[in-house]
Amino acid sequence: MHADLDLRVSMEDYVKAHMPPVVREPGTAYMYDNFAYLLLGLIVENASGEPFEDYMQAHVFGPLGMESSSFLMTRERLERLAAGYTAPGGDPIEPYVFSPTIMPHGGMLATAEDIGKFMIAFLNEGQAPNGVRVLSPESVAAMSEYRDSIHPLLPDATYGFEAAAQLPMAGSSQAVLTKLGDLPGNSSMLLLLPDEETGVFLTYNQMGTLRDLFYVNFMKEFFPAYAAPADLSALAQDKAVSLETLEGLYYDLRAPSIVYKIEAGGDGALTLSDALIGTRTLRHAGGNLFVDEMTQRFIAFRIDADGSAYMRDTAINPLGYARKAAAPAGYTDVGADHPYAEYILGIQSLGYYPNESGLAFEPERPVTRAELVWHLMATSSIKGSASDTPAFTDIAGHPLAPYIQAAAELNLVSGSGDGRFEPDRPATRQEAAVIVWNAYKMLFPETIFIRVKVEGNTAEWAKPAARMMTALGLHGPEVALSESGVPVYNGADVLRRQEEAVLLYKLLLTPVQQIAAGLQQPPAAQDAATGGAEAALAG
């Protein structure tokens, strides 16, 4: 996205510049992907011989009388465009246009009335009330059929639609079609129930999950049969999956920075941990299906013939699977009893460290400032910047300069104060803490951690970050308690690879928002709310 209304970026040029590699056998896993819809738009353009926006005007918008719909932003349409607002905050968002200029995967401009015209035609087997047909009955039927699912209660997608949000203990109905969309300043939901001859379109000018709350209450009120709990007794005879086989780390295929940890319990249940919701208990419902006791929604697993394991958790990502990470190859200098082994091997299994046998990790080796930024960006799924104007005078030509540049553009790093970054100087713990603090202070005011007591040789400018790190437990055994029971955070010490590993691991799996919310409660409630956070609080 950009603000230059006159800049034109073609679909073909964009596709050639951003074509992703094929990393999995087609058909092995489901993942909603914007780029795939962009490719479909380019295919339509090439097959028809018409620009995509002209094809849509001639074959859909025009025949249906959708007079306010287009894929091309013009100055006239910009004047009619509803203002978007940030979430959270509610600040107005400056108008923007897309790259590529014509964006089949979410760049359509329309009114609710126009979308209603399309829904009416779709529900009438592709024919508008005036007799104009835009889809054949066969195409409508094909678009209404779910093609794959990790479990019948968790359908994936049709040709053009995706499953609706799960209803508590009911799952997602294969008789319901939805299409969701999100852009800065806008969220929407197109909802179709073909068997009920019903369609709903909801849109609002702020990104958020209002549509999920609307959907749950709409279905309960008007179509309660779809909200009825599923009959789990029929699943009791399904062959149970091995809980031990499911254990491990999983990463979301669409957003690899979303990581889950699955552990098997002795009571036939699983424990799922993640940074967004926290720790949840999964009770076995039969076969590969489990019930999340916290959200009262289903989670399912699949194990392929080659041993690959996948998980579907629609509470966090309704648009794809999470895949079990590869087993760590291990390192010659990190034994099973090493105090940082869990973190080092966990990051290795996720692919952020080389996962090859026979390698040494050098856990005591200092981490350079460039390496630290690179790894923090990579585990956050942030790509390097393409800017040709270096933020610092000493990073030009450095192999990790794009990541340092990206961090500077996000205001995560500010350099050494003299225009330099010193990319190859060993990083300190407090420098790492401040980078994390620069990211998290967008979510948390400093006052949340003001009562946290920390000792150690940390510079004054880094003490707010040190308090945050100890309060959230974003450290390893290098932070011990003093005789008075206060964490000792020696921020001026050099950051070693083993300490970087625990920081990366915990950033991926620690529910920091839950812990921070607990710290905002009255002192008497904090210990229970934070779950024993490793921080001492002043009286």
C-alpha cells in the first residue's frame, strides 16, 4: 500500500517480483493465501485478454447493476470513500492505494447495496432478478462445496469462500459460506446461508473482530439449529491419535511467528500454550478432535503418512493450519542437561538456527548487535527493508543491513547516538531489552512495570526495559534472585547466544498481555493474576 494515487504497478510485474517458492506438496495443508488470489486474478486477465478490472466490469459489475463497484481507485471514488480509523486508538487513517494497483485479493471498492446485488444473484443460482446471469448453476454449486477439512466440524474452504467462525461446541457448519476481509481501517464479512436463502453483509471502518461477535449472536437468534452443540457421541468410536505423537512445537503456516507448544498429560488431555491466548487444556472428543476447555471450540490434528503433523486452531487463525516443527538435530556442545537446552533446541526446531547434525552452537559466544536484530526480526516475521537510504552510516554493505534498516524504520533501534549502529559489536542484555521494550511499549504504558523491583548493573536508560523483562519472565537462569528476593538483571553484561535463545523462545510463547494485565490489578490480586511472574513488586 502507498499514498501515490498516480503510481501504477501491474499485477504481472508484482507477481514476478514476489513469487513465493513451493515449500510443500500441493494439497497437503490448507492455508488461505492472498498471493494465490492475486495469481487467479492474473489468470483471468491472461485467459480473457482483458484487464482484470475491465473483465469484472463487463461480466459482473455491469450486468448486476453494481454501479459503485470497481477495483481502480480514482480521485472521484476517493472522495466518496468512508474514512478508516486505527484500532486501537481510533485515529483517522490517511487514504492509500494498493500495490499492485489492481488487487484482486482485497482491493475491491463497493457499497453495501452493490454487495447485496451480488448476494441475491448468488443465492438465485447465479441469476439476478432481472434475468441476467453472471454465474452458471454449476459454478454456484462448485463454489458452495467445501473441498477439504482437517475434520468434518472444521471445514476449510470452497472455491471462493471460507468457513465461518466456530460456534461454541458446534464447530463450523458446511452449510454456511463466508468471505472475510481486512485492511487498515476496514473489516468486513459476507455471509451466505444458501439453504436458508439468506445473505448478510457487514462492514465497518476499523479493523477488529466485531463480525465474529455479530455472527455468533446472529446465528443463535435467527438460526439456532446451526448453533446447537455437535453430537460428540458419534465420535467416541473413532480411532484415537497418539498424544505423544502430537507433542512438540507448531508454527502457523500463514504467520510463522505464531507458535504453539503441545504437551501430553497423564489424563488423556493435551496442554496447548501460545503467546496470544495463554495455556489451554484440550480434552479428547474422539479421533483427532479435541475440545478447548477455555474457548469451548474444537481443535483438530492430522498426521500424514510421512509423519508430518498439522493442527487447526481457529481461535487464533481461522484461515489455515499450524505445522509441527521438525525434530531438532541438536548440537555437539549442548547436552540434554544444559540449562538452556530447551530454548536452544526449540529455536533450532523452528528453523531459526541451522537444523543440521554435527554442528556446534557455542552457547557462550557473544551475539553481535546485527545478529540480535536479525533474529528478532526473523522470529517476528518481519522482512528486511528494501530502502536504499541507510539509517546508519556504518551498515552499508553489511549482510544484515536490511534487517537493521527495518528495525530502524519501526523505531526499534536508534544506534549509538553518533549516526552509527556498530553492527559487529557484541550486544548487551540491556540493549536487547530496550529493543523489546520499544516494541511492547506500543501496547503497555511504562507505569505497568513501575512497581517492579530489579537489582543489578543496568544503565538508567535501560531500567524500564529491565523491569519489563523481569516482570514478563523474558529471561533464563542468568537472572537469579538476590538475598532479599529481588531479581538481579545485569543488563550491562554481554548477551550470549544461550541467553538470546531463551529470549527468542519466550517471545514466541509467553502470553505477555495476560501478565501485563495482571500487573495492572491491585497489588493483592497481582500474584494470582500473573501466575507467579518472576518479578518482585515494591510495597
